Amino acid sequence: MKKVLVVDDSLEVIQNLRKLVEKIDGLTLVGSADNVNAAVTLFSSNKPDIIILDIGLTKGSGIEVLHQIKSLPAPATVIMFTNYSKDAFRKTSIKLGADYFLDKTHDFDRLIDILKEIAEK
């Protein structure tokens, strides 16, 4: 069973992603956070296999979370899932180690495909 952590500033998005994760065999949600400190703490304590990470958070940025978790020894697949789809955010995220960079508006089906693919590994 692959563990998933969701980090987003929107409770609605968190709830929708929770429902999505629960529908995919082989995945389980281990937590959710809306700010940098909570995200890093949950990552450290739960060691998720997958993180679905927004850039805009209530306190800080998903870029900060990405930078901090990629410096920790526990490997995880990071899926940036954001409305901040400008090329500069994409380049920075990929440079810091994000495995995927998806636009919330256009890439929801792709997110589902990626999660299913990871769950099957």
C-alpha cells in the first residue's frame, strides 16, 4: 500500500483529493496539511510514498516544502498540483526535484493516471 500526503491551502481540494485517493486500489491517505510546517512534520512522521503538493499555501509556499522534503533521506514521488502554472514555477519545481508538475485546471485526469500507475508499482 502506497502512502499519500496531500498539501494544499484549499479544504475543498483536500477533500476532493482524499476521495480520489480512497478510490484507487493500492493507495492510502496518511494526512493533509495547508502550510509548510505541518507538511514537513507530516512528511517526516509518515514517510509517504507520494506527495500531492500545491504551490500556494496558507503559510509559505509549496516550493519551500519541496525544497525541505527533497533534502530529507526518505524518497517520495512529488506531484506539484497547482494553479500556478507559469513556466518559472515549473522550472523551479523540476530543478528542486518535483517528479511531475500539473495544472489543476487542465491535468486532473493526468493526476489520476499518474496515481494509478504509481499504485500499481
